[in-house]
Amino acid sequence: MTFLPTEGGLIPAATVIPLRDARQPDGTTALEVLMLRKNSKLAFGGMWVFPGGRIDPEDWPSEDDPDGPEGPAPPGQELEAARTAAAREALEEADLLVQPDRMVLFSHWTPPDAVAMNSNKRFATWFFVCRAPVGEDGVVTIDMGEIHEDEWVRPAEMLARRDAGEIQLVPPTVVTLHDLAAHETVEAALAAARGRESFRYVTKILGGADGTLVALWHGDAAYESEDLDAPGSRHRLVMGETAWTFEDDVTGHISRV
């Protein structure tokens, strides 16, 4: 993973995470997520991601102008635009017909100041989850242009592949997969998302004494002090040379074993 200097300000974006209950080889049923591998020549190239992209001008409600003289649109209007953008991206990237009003708000991600991951642009991204459409509306088709591969996969399996060096993921995807891996069914994941306040992740990146990068979020004892050894709560992703370790005793979103 490469951290690059950024150009310009934050770009509003949106992502939707389609979920399904699928029969596994051992006969059990498990929650799976749809993941797409980006063209290596684009932003986040080669990464496995969820369907998503920037919020385009046509995604905003017709009466709103996010770049107008009154300044940024109110949060409610941006959230509506984000739902529209996420549905549009699911259709463009995977040919999935997702209804904006069926999406459940999951989280919001702001990247670190000054640098971005595998891109020179900073995307402030709304994450939504939804039950994947069925029938013809749920058949995934990619164009081999922006997206080069697709796969329905269990969250825990995707995390294991990353630690084995088989695939690349960015921290927001890793944290989201950890969250989803705690649920056995789509309904359980959606119920959990509906029943909590979505968390806003404003990322800080620090370097450990051994050169390991650590992503920090609100609630971590080091978030303000920048002392990675400070006693207290942990809300961080330790990005080792091979395995990445996610620690969270702040949000309560993942089960503690």
C-alpha cells in the first residue's frame, strides 16, 4: 500500500456494500459481500473494493447546487445525494439495481490530512449496506474497464487473503469487513446497522517505533496525544508487514473474543 501526497480538497463519495446469504461448500449458510477489483490504472488501482465512487453533480437533488454561492450543501442533502450516487455506481460497476431507499447507513470515512492511500485524491465517503437484489436485478456483470474482477465472498475469507498477501485492501475496507464478519446473516448485519448510530471515521496515520504504520480513529488513547503506547482505549489498525491487526474497544461494533 502506498501513501501519496494529495491534490485539492475532499471529494464527496459514496459506497454501497451488497450482502447476501449463500450456501457454503459444507452445506451451511453464511453472509457474503460483493467485492470488485479495480483496474490497476485508476485510483485505488488493483485494490478490492465495494461498488462506489464520487458523488457527481447529477446525483444531487435538482434544487441543490453543492458548489453554489451558499457554500456546501446541508448534511441531509449530501446524504440523499450519496444514496443516489451509491446506487448509480452499483449499476455502472456491477449492473446491480439497488434501491437507494433500501440502503442502511453504515459509516462515513474521512482520509488522513495531506496523504491518501494508493491515490493522490482524498475521498470523504459514505458507506451503506443493503440486501443484494435477486433475480435479474441481482446478476453481477462487469465491463472489464473500470472493474476487472468480481467475487461474492465471506468477510473473514477476504481478510485472510489480505494477510496472506494475495490481495490488496485499504483500511476502510478492512475495518468494514471486520465489522461484517461478526454477523452470520444479512438480516443480523442490517439490524445491527439500523440499531446503532453510524460511526464517523476521521483517520490519522502514525508511524510506530519499528516503522509499522498505524491508522487511528476517535476514542483511541493515542488519537490526540499521538503516543502509540499511551494506556487506555484502542481504536486502531496496526498495518504490519504481513498481518494487519484491528483493535476496537470503542464502537462496540465487533465482537471481542
